[in-house]
Amino acid sequence: MFESLSDRLGGVFDALKKRGSLKAGDVDAAMRDIRIALLEADVALPVVKDFIAKVKEEAVGEQVLKSVTPGQQVVKVVHDALVGLLQSDDQDLTLIGEPPHAILMVGLQGSGKTTSTAKIAKRLTEKDRKKVLMASLDVYRPAAQEQLKILGEQTGVATLPIVAGQMPVDIAKRAMNAGRLGGYDVVMLDTAGRLHVDEQLMAEVAAVRDAAKPRETLLVADSMTGQDAVTVAKSFEDRVGLTGIVLTRVDGDARGGAALSMRQVTGKPIKFLGTGEKMDGLEAFRADRVAGRILG
Ligand code: GDP
């Protein structure tokens, strides 16, 4: 992720760092380059504008221009602004109150929802020592429920037994009951996805939400789809309400614009990054780490 952005910004910053002194005009030129680099990385225009305005305000200040290493100071201002853009207070899963805690996984088909469900379940089991139950509510795609069952066997996470013909809301209720009776800490509900956002999908997800009362509702979005991922996130936020975002396929996304736009446009924290097809291809999102990667 961020290869192209990182390359472009690296060039701008190398030039800046070499300069012994800086004038406001130098900073302006650097800001123009940063603006182009962000737009080319598919970051949404309003996000780019805000970002540049914030950086400019800080970077052309007297203190920066008169400092011994003005170029490096500008780089630091950009770094801090990036962290500010990406960071949120509720970065981690908030699983408080009486267990079992439902985590509702929503998103379009093919976004990586089932894979991410299993990855998060594995992480909660192994790292956080939680007792996790997974259930697939996807009764439309043939073999979707079996897919989750297989991932459960692979990762050693329990899955709700499949009952043929049962509808999503009823499966969600059965999963929560099984969670309570079985002493589970977390019940992960993998909902069905469609090829695009439609009313039927939203109504069904809303009904499942009402039945399961999730602590977390995570949108799984494919970072490779860039701005579309951000639009999808806004639709789900408006209709269902989200507590966070899982951004998948960042291993294949050289541009990285979705990550930068997502947080600002939706106001929701990115909680995890999907970094591969395998079950260990999951990273907890950390703003400083991502900003560091962008700036090289
Ligand atoms: P769903 O329809 O949203 O449940 O999507 P799936 O979980 O079935 O994932 C669709 C495809 O994307 C599968 O081939 C996954 O292995 C792949 N996939 C999911 N997450 C990632 C990721 O973070 N990186 C990569 N490279 N592939 C992923």
C-alpha cells in the first residue's frame, strides 16, 4: 500500500530536506507537489484540500522557516498532519458490558468479509484469549456458510451449526443464544453481501442489527476500489450505522487513497487492515505506522 504516494512524497521531501533555508515560495511549491501526489493516489478532493490547508498553516509559520532544519520541519508537519487525519480515539474493538458481544460484519460481496471475519476471530482467540463463535448469515450465496465453517476448522474457531432453510435474523438470534449458553465472549456475525448497495440488503442488515444488538458493526471494504469504497461506507453508515472499518487488500493497493479518505469522509475509525489472503494477513490499524509508511 502507498507505494506510489510514498515514491512521490519521498521525492518532494528529499528536495526539501537538502535545502539549508526555506522561503514561503518553496513551501508553496512543495504543497503543490504533495497535492498532486495525494490526488494521484485517489484521495478525495475535499480531503486533499483540508489536508493541504492544515499543513500550509503550520509549515509556513515563522518558527519552521527560521529553524535550523526547515525542510525536516516541514516533513514533520506533514507527518503529524497525516497522523491527525488517520487517528481516532476508538481505534480498538470496544467489547465492554455483558458478554457475549456481537460483532456484525457488513459489506459488499467480494470485499473480503468472510475472510476478515475469520481473521478477526482468530486474532481475538489467540491474542486476546476470547472464546469466539462465528456464524454465517449468508443464505443466498451457495456454500457461503460452508466457507466460514472451513475457515473455522482452519483457525480452530467454533462456528454455529448450519441449519438449512433458516433466514438471517433467525440465524442471528440462534447464534446469540448459543453464545450465551456456551459461555462465549464474542459472537461474530458474517452477513450476506450483494454486488452493489441495495434496499433489500440494507433492510436485512438493519433487521439483523436490531436482533443482535452488536457492540461493533464493522464495514469490510476493498481498498482497491478506491473512492467507491468510501461511497459504500457512507451508505452503510447512513442506513445501518458503523463503529469501524476493515480495509482489505491493502497488500495489492499501491495507491492507498481509500485509507486516507475513509477516515475523514466517514468519520469512522479504520480498525483493521487486511494484508493478504491468509488467516494471519490482518493488522490492527495504527495511524503513526501508516503515516510512517507513506512518508518512507
Ligand atoms: P466476501 O464475499 O466479502 O465474504 O469475500 P471473501 O472473504 O470470500 O473474499 C474474497 C476474496 O478476496 C478471497 O479470494 C479472499 O482470499 C480474498 N481476500 C480477502 N481479504 C484479502 C486481503 O486482505 N488481501 C488479499 N490479497 N486478498 C484478500
